[in-house]
Amino acid sequence: MKFILNGQEKEYDGDPELPLLTYLREHEGITSVKDGCSGQASCGACTVDIDGKSKLSCITPMKKVTDSSITTPDGLGEYRREVFANAFAEKGGVQCGFCTPGIVMRANTLINKNPSPTEADIKQALASHICRCTGYKKVVDSVIYAAEAIRDEKEIAPPTSDGKLGSRHPKYQARELVLGEHKYTDDIRLEGMMHGALKFSEYPRAKILRIDTQAAEELAGVLRVFTADDVPGERTIGLISQDWPLMLKTGEITRYLGDVIASVVAETEAIARKAIGLLKVTYEPLEVVSDMHAAMKPESPKVHEGGNILAHPVFVRGDMEKALAESAYISKGIYETQRVEHAFMEVETAVAMPENDGVKVYSQSQGIYEDRIQIAKLLGLPLEKVRVILVPNGGGFGGKEDLTVQGHAALMAKLLGLPVKVHLTRDESIIMHPKRHPVWMDYTLGCDKNGKLTFIKARIVGDTGAYASVGAKVLTRIASHATAAYHVPATDIEAFAVYTNNLPCGAMRGFGVNQATFGMESCVDDLCEQGGFDRWQFRYDNALVNGSMTATGQVLTGGVGVRKALEAIKDEYEKTKYAGLACGLKNTGIGNGMPDASSALITIAAPDKVIVDHGWTEMGQGVNTIAAQIVCNETGIHPDLIEVHVDTAADQEAGMTTASRATSLLGNALLEACKELNEDLKKNTLADLVGNEYWGEWVVDWTTKPDAKVDKVYTHYAYSYAAQLVALDDDGQLLKVTAAHDAGKIFNPLLFEGQVEGAVHMGLGYAISEELPMKDGYPLTTNLRKMGILRAKEMPPVEVIGVEVPDPLGPYGAKGVGEIGLVPTAAAVANALYQFDGERRRKFPMKLPKKKRRKA
């Protein structure tokens, strides 16, 4: 068959059923077309133009392209490429960038047919696309901007700025991301690279009786089958608790469907996957532990030898008897939240190769230094023999904290002496990595006759699934944020993280605080209803202020912006018919007695090249942009001269990119590094300083463990604050979200708005549509389309209001932004729905009312 590809005639005589996406990526090496859903037709990342129409290449077989003309982002023509790249960069329509090339192709087709598309036109055109980062608003703005330029035959100049704080500086490497030129881990191609695949358990709980590898080993193209016996070091790893084996042995019991039984390395991924199908595993199925409440009972089968209770945080303080006596109104309710898939657009992939006596790994992880520790443990190597290089990833949201494919790729590469790539399908990704915790919350909240909160009593249970991940910390965070953004004099809060045979649950944007906020804010609204209190004023009167105490007993000493955020949405509240309110509090930094630290190194590599080395993961949130801007702000060096690297070879250690802490920790480290650089720049040019290095570090090692007996409690070194209002229309549909967020200091308004807009999108989905249901340890679906992620046409307008109440410790007063954006959102939706129909929602997701039919 013959066809035209990006203006060149091509001929293909292979498998007519081969997906066009596979042909483009594997035969032609065109990696600007991304694979986000493994042929599920769910995400739109693989969109190309075929004869003037946008098509999903993952479900287009080669037999359908005969005599057609195919265009990918590479073939758009230089003018269109520049217009789209610069429009998306200037308007902030790109974050992680994985979905963006597909969206560009769809936009190009739309503009060809409709040179002046409206917002509604664009949202409708993007119905096949998922963007998990942006909330779509800035994507739509970017398409409108590009359409105007193309219609008027004008150019859009590459956006830039002086990089100083407060400038709308474009995202670092935005052009490469928009056009698909950035190489994600699955885009890496190496000479002699082999491909690995994993054999997952067929039962959530079963004893492995036999693993028969013979048929797989005999398949042509297979290099080796690996089992647990091949692991040279310690087989069991974990971020905190060491309870997660890389692979299971014969005689051991599986704990969930994502347990790996064996793995295969072959010449191609297709052969490796065929070999996986030839592996024969004999099981003895056992009783599945799938209900977290039943798992807490003594008679329940044990998921782990130590029992099914992973963690049991408790926070009790104040005079409960006095508080109860003073309570004129009491709200009681049981609230439940669901399991949610992260749905990052880029599935897990790692590439590893032998290097000297060790191994080098290209990782998309949220913490390459944590990867290094665990890989070294698996391989029995010293840390210096393991090098991990970050490949900025296609979204994480907490779901790329745990080691998934990196350990397998490293093992294969080290033992074979060859480069190996391990790539998950979307179905495998959903099965393997941890999710957002389903949580059951029994809340009791009281206030006095004047509307001042008196006490809280909460019992909380979270299903942490088969392995610990960071589940203990998530339930601790739920308990420590159970009072949300309010001062409550007396607290009695108890939480349990419970093992089951369900998919593991760990970190996800908000880290449990979203769940607690739903329970607390629902009770606050109920108290207002009981006592006839104004909902805005009640929140304002009870909001945390300087000198207030959190649920853990920490007294806040400065930078508390809840009231400022509430003031910012007051006008909108007063004019909105069906308004749901909620406030947010979110820790910055891990705290709880664990150190938060960062170092950074600035190297003058050439008169026109300055390298910033740090240890944090760029996953769309813009940490590399912020790093460059801080150096620019401090030194006056133009941002175009700055490159940012993240590689363990530089030894700029950082922990996991989590807890909204990268900006504050890295920012303070860079401020330290810039002090000496600034002194040198007073008497020298950059050319004079070539070869010089400038290092800085910032460490917080003084926070308080949850059970510590101390006079002053310092649970976290900083917090972020927010207030949101969700408005519904007369049909009970989402009308608008107003989000006021205290960032301390807004470094980059473009990135700040994008983070909040994207977080609100995730929060709305959490409230009304997203869910990953399971039964007896099995997910009911692993189709990304059925995860309930909102599409562009389902998003209401989002107004972001920046509030700046400086934090005493943050660089320039900055606080974390990445997570707080969705902490209040779902709770605000629940409260808006109550205002609409008087029905208190107690379980997520909450279905919106059906739209009323209008007579023509």
C-alpha cells in the first residue's frame, strides 16, 4: 500500500491490521505522536491528520491509510508549527505537554475548517482529548490565539521575559513540549535496546504453586525469563515500609493483581508480550480481603504477617467535656469518598543500561534519589554504582512516587549487560500503581450559640490496599487536617490505614486532605443551617489566623491567609443564587519529624550557558521554570542562558517531589547559592566565571513527630490556604468556580493560574464523576475512558484570584500551590448541591441533577 506521510511518498507491505500509531513510532521513528492509552481510543494523544480530518492513530489500521495523506506535528509546516508553539507557550496552554501535540493536530484541523472558532467550538472539537494538567482553559485560549494569527496571516513571536518574579514567563522548554519534540521515556531509542514485559498475578490473593517458564523461554526472540530468584540484592522494597516485593516466589501469596510473578526480555515488545502469555502459573486461590472494615476484625485473613492495620494516628487535645457543654448545635454524619485513578497521560516506562560496574536508569519518577536507593538495594550495589537521570514526565500527581518499572528495567539491564526498556500498557498502569484512598469518615462537629466552633470528634478509616506505599502518611495527613482551615478548641481524631487485597493506595494530589475537607466542610454547612448562621461569616469567624491552632496542636505563627482568601470571594458569594463554599488548608513539606531538604548547584558552563542542577521532578507543574526565574531574579542572568538538569550524578539530593514543597525548598537553596554568585558578578562577567560552581542548601529538620511530647508542636514548616466558591445554575449544573488562593508570593502568574485551574478540574471530577470501583479485589474496568475524567466541554469557567500573605520561611514568602488547588473544590460542590435542592450529599462521586428540558 502507498500513502503520503508529511509530504513524502511511503510504501508499506506489512501487517494491514498494524495500528498507524505503531507504524509511526516504531517504523518511522516519529515520536511526536504520543501513546497515552494503548489503543483504548480514550485520550487523543495520538491524533494525526488524515486527508484533512483528525483521526486517532491508535485505532486506525494501516489498511485504512492506502492512498491517504497523513500529517503529524512534524509535518505541519514551519509557519503553523511556530504559531502553535508560541501561542501555547505565551498563553500557558502546556504543562506536562504529553497531550499537547495531539491537541495541536486537532486544533489545526478545526482552524482549517473554521478560521474563527469560538470557545464552544474548540471545547466540542476537543471532546476526544484528555488533559489532566491544565483544566483546558489555557488550552482554549491558546487555540483562539493561534486561530487569530493564522486567519490574519500573522506571526506570533516566541514569548520571553526578563524572568524576574511576577513576570508571566513561559514554561521552560515549552516549544519542545507543544510540538512533541520532548523525549519522554517511551520515546527513547538506543542502539541494541531490548524490551521487557511483566507477568502480573491473575488473582488478588492466591498461593503460587508453580511457575512454568519453558514455553516462554523457547519462543524465538526471547533473551531471558526473570523470576524472583534472579534478584541479586534484597527483593522487598518500599518508600517507607519495606513490604513490596519486586517479584513473588513459588510458595508465596499474592496480595493484589499488580503483583509481578515473572518478567521477560525479548528483541521486541511484541515478542516479550507474547512470551508473557506463554508463562504458565499455577495458583491456589484464597479468600480475598476486599472490605476495609472487615479487614480490621481479628478473624480477617492477614494481608501481611503483622496484621491489617498499617497505621493508627491519633490527635487528642483540649477540654472535650467543657466543649460539649458549650455546644448549642452539633452536626453528625458519615462521609465516604471513592478510589480514584491519577490518569496521568504518560504511562510508566523506564530505560536502563549497564554503566561501568553498575547501571544507569532513565526514569520518569517523582523522586530519582529514592529510585536510586531502591534500585541499589535490589541489585545489591552501592549507591554510587546506580545513576538515575530524570526524564521530565507526562504527569504524576503522586502516582509516580512508588517504584514500578524502574527496578525491573535495572535488573534486566544489569544481568543481561544490555539496554532494556520496560513499558506498561494503560491497563497495566491502572492495575499496578497506587491510587487515591477510599475513605470512610464519621464526623461530629459542634459550635456554640454564637457560631464559634467548640469541638470535633472524627473516626476515619482508609483502604490503603495491598502495600504500604505512603498510606500511613496519607491517613496521618487526613487526621492532622481533619479540622480543615478552622480553629477548633477541642479535638478527638482517630484514623486507621488498613491493608486489603485491593489496588494499593498512596499519594495523590491533596494527599488525603481533600477527603477530610469534605467531611469537615459538610458539617460546617450543616451547623450554619441549624443555627441560621451566614455561611460566609461563619467561616470567616472560625478561620485560622496567626495564633490559631491546627488539629495537631501546632500554633500558626505567621502567613495565615484564609481570611484574605474568603474576602476575595465575598462579592461572588453575595450575588450567587446557588453557592457552595469551602476553605482549604494544605501542608507544605512532609514534616511530622521527617527532614525536608534540598540542595542546588549553579555552574557557569560558558559565557552564554548557566546550568542549574537540582533533585526535583518536573512533571508539568513548572519547577524548572521557577528554578530559572529565581536565578534570574537574584542575579539578572537572562533566562534564555539557563539550562536545568536533574541527574543523581550531580548529587543534589532531594526527596520525593511531593507535599507542595519543591518551590520553597529549592527556592531557598538557590537563594543561598546565588549569594556567592552575586558577589562574584559585582567584579566579573559570566565569561570570567566560566568553570565556577555555586552551591546552596536549605534544610528543615526541626518538625515534630506526631507522638512527640513537646511544649511546642511544629507539624509542618508552612501551609497554604484557599477559599473556593462553586456556583450552580437553575438546572443544578456547574456554572462557575471562583478560586482564591494564598500562594504567599506568586512567582509566575501564568503558572500559578494554570496550576489552580488544573487542580480545580481534578477536584470537580473527584466530586461528580471520577471513580475506580472494585469488587472482590478486581477493578470493574481498566479503561481510561471510564475513569470519569471531565472533558473540555464539561468544564465551567474558573476564575483564579491570587492572594499573597507572605510565609515567614518561604523564598520571598512563597508557599506551595500544586495541591491546595483542589483541596476545597469537591466539598464546595457538595455544599452547592445542598443549596440547590436541600439534599446533603455524603458520598462521592455525586451525580449532578438532570438538565431540565426547555421548550423550543
